[in-house]
Amino acid sequence: MNISRSDQYLTGIRVSEAEADLRVSAVLQTGGKEQPVYDYRARKKACPLPTRGKENETISMFWDIGGTKAHCLLDSGCEGIMISSDFVRANKLPKFELEKPVILQLACVGSKSTVQYGLSTKILLGNEKYDEYFDIANVNYYDVILGTPFLCQFEILLDFKHNRVRMGKLSFPNWFGSLMPTEADENEDHLQQEKLKALPAPTSNEARRQQARK
């Protein structure tokens, strides 16, 4: 099978030149060959999203999928669990061809696409990893869309009043709902740096243990 052809027609829609590199932000030299490196913080967008008001905020999370942090939109109006073809390609996640292509019906009448490939990989929620199946689709702006099947399976509640995601005893604040995806990436990186700064300095015993490990 010609890999470039399967990538080009991944969802039954030709991937445009501008879209192909939206999420590939760097190039790594490995064994004399250049390999794309995925960096969620440096995603480029062909078209910016309009500024959202409070009443139009979405709920999105950054969760580890297949070993890479992904920007996930939680969408109760979506009947599928979809992952971006760019994310799959940049992270070299193993995919497989579906025996029967799935028709992806969009919100507009007569607007639809075809899902021809899928993959199974792990998603990290809290401290637990779960196996999950994803349809590979031409997802825009986000890396992953987690629809109703996922929300039901994990009993996830979208708490718009308190702007949080609740999953059993776990609760995740929605820091990025009012931001565009690239802005969310940058803010998420800033929060991670702030968390590192906020970590308490190791005690003398801890410092000695860390020094011994070195």
C-alpha cells in the first residue's frame, strides 16, 4: 500500500497543503533522515476561530493520548470518538483500514465525509490508562473530539455552571474553553511552568537521596 496515498485520502477528503503541516512544528534528524516531531504548543491554524463570549465557551482538556498530550474537545453533540489525521501522522500512531468505511454526517444537511481508517491506543485519565478506539478524521482546530460514547462510558459530566469536567471522584477545571486552541496550548504550557515553580523545595534528606541517584 502506498503510504502517502493513504495519508492523502485518510478521511475521503483530500488534505490540503496548508492542513498537512498544521501540527508538525519541528524536524528531528534521526539516522540521516528528517522526522517530524509533534509539538502541541506550536500548532498553526489556517483560519482563526472567532472570539467566544462566556455563553459560547466550549469545554476542552489536555489529555495524554498515545503518549502525547492532545487538545481534546468534549462534545456531547458528537456521536463519535475522533482523532485528527495530522496528530496520527505526526506521532506515527499505528492505524488500520476499516473493512467498511463509515459515513461521517456533519451538522449541515448534505455535508458528510467518509472515515476509512481507525486506531486503538491508550488515553490517560487521572492516573489510569484506558484502551480506546478512535476514528481517524479530518478534525479541525483540535487534536481529538470525544463525543457521547466516550462521555457515557466514563460517566463524564460537563459542568458548565462551575466550568469543570467531572468524572467520578475526579474533577478537571476548564481553563481553556474561551480561548482559541493555539492560545490554549500556550496557556497550558504556562500553567505547567507555574506548577513546577510552585513545587516545594526538597528537604535535606530528599536532596541527599536525589544527589545519590545522580
